[in-house]
Amino acid sequence: MKRIILSMSLLASATIGATAQERKINFTEYDLPNGLHVILHEDHTTPIVNVSVMYHVGSKNEDPKRTGFAHFFEHLMFEGTENIGRGEYFKMIQANGGVLNANTSQDRTYYFETMPSNQEELALWMEAERMVHAKIDSTGIETQRKVVKEEKKQSYDNRPYGHLMEVVFQNAYTKHPYNWMPIGSAQYIDQAGYGEFMDFYKTFYVPNNAVLVVAGDIKPEQTKKWIEKYYGGIAKGTKAIPRPTEVEPAIGQEKVAYYYDNVQLPAVIIAYHIPKIGSDDAYALEMLNKLLSNGSSSRFQKEIVDKQQKAVGVGAFNFPLEDNPGLSMMFGIANMGVDYKDMQKSMDAEIEKVRTQPIGAEEFKKLQNQVENDFVNSNSKIAGIAENLATNYAYFKNTNLVNTELAKYQKVTAADLTRVAKKYLNKDNRLIVYYLPKSMEKK
Amino acid sequence: MKKITLSIAALALFSASFAQNLDRSIRPKPGPAPEIKLGDAQSFTLPNGLKVFVVENHKLPTVSYSIQLNIDPLEDPAKSGLGDFIGSLITAGTKTMPKEKFDEATDMIGATLQASSGGIFGNSMTKHQDVLLKLMSDALMNADFQQSELDKLKKQALAGLEQAKNEPDQMLENVTNVLNYGKAHPYGIVTTEKTVGNVTLADCKSYYTTYFRPNVAYMAVVGDITLKEAQTLVTKYFGKWEKATVPSITYPKVAAPTKTTVDFVPRDNAVQSVVGVTYPIDLKPGTPDVIKVRMLNEILGGSGTGRLFLNLREKHGWTYGAYSSFKNDKEVGEFQAYAKARNVVTDSSVNEIMEEMKRIRNEKVDAATLQDMKNYVTGTFAIGLESPQTIAQYAINIERYKMPKDYYKNYLKNVAAVSVDDIQSTAKKYVNPDAAHILVVGDKAEADKLKRFAADGVVHYYDNYGNTVEAPVVKAVAADVTPQSVIAKYIDAIGGKAAMEGLKSLVTEGAAEAQGQQIKIVQKVVSPDKYLMSVVVPGMGEVQKITVSGTSGKMSSMGQSQDVPADMLGSFLEQADLQADLHPEKYGIKMSMKGVEKVEGADCYVVEKVSDKGSKSVSYYDQKTNLLLKEVKTDASGTTQTTLFSDYKAVTGGNGYKAPYGIKIQSAQGTQELKVVKMEANKTVSDSEFK
């Protein structure tokens, strides 16, 4: 009993020591000769470890005749490996006390496990299995074809406004492969042959196209040895890794698209081409979006939802895209009995206001506080820190952005917000999507 | 020199060959299990009785304050739903700060502030905590309840209830609560439109002043703060919170079933059955059985590696998921085994669930499986500790449920100690396939097949609020009753064949309300082939119009118009034919008698009409009045819509022809009520109106 009390007070003093320092996220990083980028982050607060691998491949690397391929591939990667039987991947993590998942975006595919820290080597071995010899066979392909179709039904086809993003991206991009969403088309996955899957694996699932992050209760020297053991011998990819080169033309003049779905209330989406994430103007635009829609007192919320009651919901955000141009989106869902064009007028009025009228000091201060709060909370869990580290390296080769990003927001001034509003929130740079109930459809 | 070079080369060679010779089939063994350090919460109590638990965690410069009320509120069953309004009302402005200012101030510091009927939660960066606490304590002590806010919330609640009426999981939950706890128990109270309608602002205020008191509250302060700072701040902001005597009720005793019953909630147009095998259990938080039951549940159906999932989904492919749960509670807990299965495998799914319940009682579980589950529980326990909130919650649980002080410290030790024999003896105590409610929400056609599971051999029927109802299909139809005879009587009841044959035109004006908006609907028909419908919303004008004349038609909506597609034209033409009931064969309709069922208490003949175009409709004719009360239409694409008819009245100029003035349409989008304001027959309508 006494010993417990003692160790508790030691713990307390250790954490107080940490307060005095800056809350910096420490990490080490290096490359293996085969090109695998490794990032280690040590934090002994909880006896858990996060092992994750980010492959720099997403739906933008797909053949337009094979959309949905990268996401489908992510599913295949749970089917097993030469040394892990079918269906065992999930069970093995769970039976060893861990949780796991994966996801695919336009730009990358991310796999992650959180385990008790004494299972670190197992997780490293399992991710290496996936990288070196995942099992790709007809049984797995057939199974996952069914599963992905159910996922598409459940998450997109059968969900109100489930096709919204698809319609926006289809119209916002004409040349760049951001034209389609990661879920893609089920039909193309049915057409894909075994050779294509192997080719995709050998092109993109190679160490020189991946970032490995090990974070949490680790001993870096031991971790490095295990990484050398399981990853050192994986051959570097020999194929060229294709990246999209298509240049998306400017929108030029306001573009309008209609889409009819099983929804009850019409929605209006206004989307603008903006610079890709990480650029100075993208940070300013993100703050501008918060000004419009973050919190009960934000402009869209207060004006359009509370006062005018023209909308039941509003929002504004930047879509995190690695390539140019990025996309800033605003949306409103019209209240019952309100003409959606009328709601759009109110949205336009607010947009015009940020373009033409300066933002007051008080409101700007609020924005800065919100940004700071959101930034701080984005690094609250080991799993979140690991993903931020991986993303910052994969996109920007700047892992330390995890510590310096707040400064990028703090550099933005109120005048910058007006400037970027004027520069990007123009009618000739926007797409409007009317997402309407089927009953309004004309044929 | 040469030697050194050589050895470097050898080294390089060595590491390369080391990599190539790695036997990847060897699975790494785990290292020694890490010590899972469970931090302690520090605590103090204010003179007003507020018990505060502080967990310091300086990883992030943020702090959260959460207040949980330890109350057993007296709930008026007639005002159920009240609790859902309290939280929103508390954060909608205070006596000194209107809602707009309150929102502004919360956003200014980037904070989160939310309340419920059981407490309030706030979170912000440490440097803004003074402002956060000012807002939070103001809301807690001086919330300014406004009628307009309550009205807004009630409207939202009614819309939600409407959507939930046909929502199978909600139906299952309502009836489960009634079956397990009884309507006299607070856990068995069901919220309806009526009970929501009964809630007044005074009720909400009274709840707030009665139950939001420091002497029944626990507060967790978690994050970047020291005990001393917490003491100073909490005293400053919550010291003035006045204590008061808070009434507490004694819950009635709950009776578990002694035999297994089959309970069925019929749901029109169901494509899946929702199955819940359930009964109340006596399992209080912190008792030794809780951990054993947790392990038992992991094996039976806690997750995607549980037996129910492996059996019903992986082996049989009947369902997307099947799970079990044992809820512990200081009053009365609950067991449930749950699955959503395709209609035709409803009874098979029930059978497998019952078999798994028997198996876990009768057979010892495999030791390796138990070990896997222990590992999973241990791992997720450790992962849960990453959030400092967990420690605070553990401290509050220990206090609130009077659990042993070292309950959570010993949790994993007790998990590790659970044996194969423990699982079996625990299963014998808590898994009761012979004394359970087998509750199914689904297509009534599946109900009879479930009889074999009931000790009394009977299926008990309920509506979605847990009221007993008569079996929907029971009575046989006399041999001389045919669809034709039923429809002939119906035609007599609405004025007779002559009146119907004499109908040339019918003009109907109706009104509907949707979210506070009055919508006007006009329908004009000139038999046999002219049809018009127009929908007008005030302030927006005519939002929709359909006109059909002979073989062509037009639809317009919001200023855009198009031709009526060929496949829709037929159904409008049928509506344009005021004599359609006299010659169903003209529309390729084949009729059959389906039996007798109740519609809102009235015995009805059920007539199914199938058209050669692939659509189907089921009509319910009242045995006593012969009137059509209900119609369930399914179009060729499978979309269904249920319409209820009431208030039959003579139509002006119709020579005795009667029509329903009350119409209620239920579809996947919810329920829409329509009142006929005016109906006139045989009025001259110009042909030009249909162009």
C-alpha cells in the first residue's frame, strides 16, 4: 500500500515537471535504406502503443475506369497474409488486447492499431506482413466485393444526402482525378482482374511509398531493432509511382448542377476552388469558414438558422486535399416551406459581407480562440498524434508541422480574411449544387 | 585496413542475409505485461454538499468540468419527454444574459458547454476557465426558461416521435421497457405525442429548481489544473449554489418472467424482423458478478467475435450483426440478445439465439477463447485509461454506487481470475432461455411460426407503445364473403352504385400542416380521364402541379415542367376515373380475400388487389360500416405508402355520394395529415384547366 502511494506521488511530480516544459510533441524520424520513412514518438502516460502505416496512395491514383480501387484494396488488406490466415487479422489484434481500423481518402490510405505496449512487436510484424506479402486471391476479392457493396449501400445510397460529396467533386473537378470519390463505382471493382490488383500492390504498397509511425509507450532503441528486423529486408519498389499530373482549369464562370435524391428538404452547396492544404491562404480560408459556421454565434448559424429560420442546418469548411486546387464548401439545408433559392440569397449576403466589410477585432479574437482550442484538442490522444505525424510527413515532408501549425494560423490577420474572401469567394470561381427532393425532379 | 574493410563488408552482408533469412512465420511473443497504472482522483466537498473529484493531467492545456446529478426523479408518466427538454433550456440564456449573448460568450473562448436532465458539462482551454465557469454556474443557477424555446423544442420532439413511430428499433425499445419493467416503473414509461404535449414550462422550471442541487451532485474536474486551483475556482463559482432537500422515490419491484413468452409487434411493410430476447436481471454496479458477467457476455455476443455473431452472421448469413448485453443498474438491470434478420429467417434466428443461450449454460467454454477475451478486455481497459475522464468517472462510480474503494484497481486482477467454471455458473444464474420475453418487431406473417418457442403456445401482440392489442389476423371469413361482395357493400355505404355512376366531376380542397406551414392542396377530376393536382405554399405560390388529360400529362415544380412519364400516367388515369371501383378489371386488377384484421379497434375485411403492372394494394373495409379505413399501396419498385381514411361525409352535389374528409398518409418519410376543407361533385370544370 505504501509503495503505491509513493509511486503515485512520483507520478504526480513527473507530470508537474512536464507542465513546466512547453507542450511540444517530441519525435525522431529516419529512413530505412529501402525508403520506408519511420517516425517514433515516445509517451509513457498510458501503457499503450499505436502502430500505423500511411501509404501515399488514394483514389486520385486510380484509373478513371477503375474508380473505388484504392478503397477496395484497403479491404483486401485485411483478408490475411502468407502467415496470417483469412479472417485472422482482426481476431489476432483483438485477442491480443488491441483495436484496429483503416481508411482511404483521395490522397492516402491509412492503417492503424492501438495495442497494450507489450504487443508492440506483434503489431509491427503484422503491418510488415501486410507490406511484404498480403494474400490477394479470388476468395478474398469475391468476399470483399460483397462487403464493399453493402458498405456503399449503407453509407451512401441509403443515407440522406449520401451522394452530396460525389456530386460536388464530380462537378468541381473536370480534369483532376479528384473528380470521383474514394468509394468509386462498384461496377468497376467487379471488372477489375487479378493482375490489376497485383500490379497496384507492387506499385503503391512498397516501403518507399509508406510512412511507419510507432507512438506511445515505447523504448525507441528496441523499436528501431524490431523495425530493422521486420522492415529492413523488404525490397524497395521497382516500379515508378505515378502521381496525377492533370492540371485542373479554373472554373471560369459560375457553374450550376442539380441532383435529385430521396431527401425531404432541399440543400444548396456552394463550392470554391482554393489553394491546397498547408498554403497560407488555405489557413486563412479555414478561419473564414469558422467565422461563418463554427458555434451557435457564428454568422450563418445566428443569421440564417436562428433569426431568419431559413435553414435547418448550415456549414462551411475546407476539404483537406493534398493537390491544387483544394475545395472550400458551404452548405445549407432549407427549412420546411422555404424556397431554397431564398436561403441561398441569405448565404450569398453573408458571403458578400465577408468580402466587403472588415471583420471586427472582437469577432476576430473569437476566431483565434476557437482555432487555438481546436488545434490543442487535435493532439489529445496517441492515435491522433500518430496520424498527424504521418500526414505531415506524407504530404509536406515536414513532420514538425505538428508543433508549428498553430503559428501558421496565428500569422493570419483580420485583413487577410477579407483579402482571401475577395480573392477566392467569387462567383466566377464557384460551383453551386442544388441537392433536391425527387419530387422536384424534371425529366 | 583491409581487415576492417572486409569486416564492414561482412557486416553488410550479414545484415542483408539476416533480413533474407528472417522466418516471417514466427509470430512475436508479447513482452511482459505492462503495469497498468490507475491514477487516483483527489476529492473535496463544498459546504453546500457538492462533492468534487479532481484528476490532474497536464498533457494538454485544457480543463473540463462535469456535474452529474445522483437523483431518482419522480416522473409523471403523463408528461414523459420532459427530461429531453431540460438540457437545451438550461443553456438557452440566463436571467442576466439572453441566448444570443450567452452563445457569443461561449464561442468567444472556443468552449463546449452542454447540459442534460442529469447534469452539465463544460470544456475549454485552462486560460479561459474563469469565463467557462462563469457561464456554467450562471446556467446552473440562473437559467431563464423561455416559452418560445420550449415551443421550439416540443415541435422538434413531435417530429422525432413521428419518425420513430415506424422505426423498428424504437418500437423494440418501447415494448422491451414495458415488458421488462411494467408501465408503473420509471424505466417503463413511454413517451408519446400526448405526453410531450402535456409538458409545460412550469414543469421544466420545477424540475430544474428541484433536482439541480449541489447536495445531490458530483463534479469531476479533469485536466490541466491542480487540486488547490480547483478548490479555489469551484468554491468561487459553485459555493453559492444553494442546497435543498431533493425528493427521491422508491422504485417499485420488477417481476421477471417465469416462463418464456413470445411477444410480437406487427409492423406494416417490414422487410426485416428485429429480434430481442430479453428479461430484467438483478445485477448491481460494483458487485462481484459484474466482471464475470462481462466475460460471459464477451463470449456469448459482446462483439464481432462473440458466438451470436459467428453463428447468425458468419455461419448463416442471416443478419448484418447479432449481439448480447447485460446491463447492470442500481435498481434493475437487463439482458438482451439482439439481431435484425430477413423476414423468412425470423424463426430460425430466434431458434439459434435460444440454442446459444442454452449452450453457454450447458457446455463449458473453451479455455483459449476465454483467454482471448480476457486479453481483449484487458487491452481496451488500458486504452480507456488514456482519457483522464475515465479516472474521474471511476471515482464517481465508486462513490455513487458505494463500490469497494479498490474496485477498478483490482479490475484486471479479477478479470484474470475468471475461470471456465465461473462462466458456466454465471451463465446458469443470468442466462435464462426458459424465462424470457422473445420480442419481435416485424411482418405479422412471421408471427405464427414463433408459437413453438412460447411456454403457453400463444403469440402476444403489442402496439408500438407496449399496449396489448388483439392478434391482427385471427378471424376466418365466412364462405359467402368475397372481395366482390365486400366492395359492393362498400359502394352502397358511400352512396350506392347509381350515385357513383352519376359522378362526372369532383373538386376537392384540402389543407395540410407541415412544420408550422399551412399547405393548400387542390384536386380536380373530370371522369374518366382528366386530372389536376396543385400544391400551394403561402409565400411561395404553387410549388407543384400535375395535369393529365387523356393520354398525356404535365408535371411542374418550382417553375420547371416536364411530361408525365408513361409509367406514372396509368396511376393518374385510374385516379381520374371516378367509377374505377365499379370495374377493377379495366386496370388489370385481380382481387383476393386475405382475412379479417383490426384497424384502430375495428374488425375489417382485408382485400388484396394486385395489378398486372406489378403494383399491389391491400384494402381494409370495416365489417360494421363497410367503409374503407385503410389502404397499403406498394408500387412496382417496392415503395410502400399507408393511407388511413376517416370522417366520411356526403359530398356537395354528389346525390348522396360520400367521401373521407380525414386522410392520414404514412410513408418512409413520416406521417402527413390532410384535412378536406371542401368537396364538390358534378361542378363544371373547364377542359382548359387540364392543359
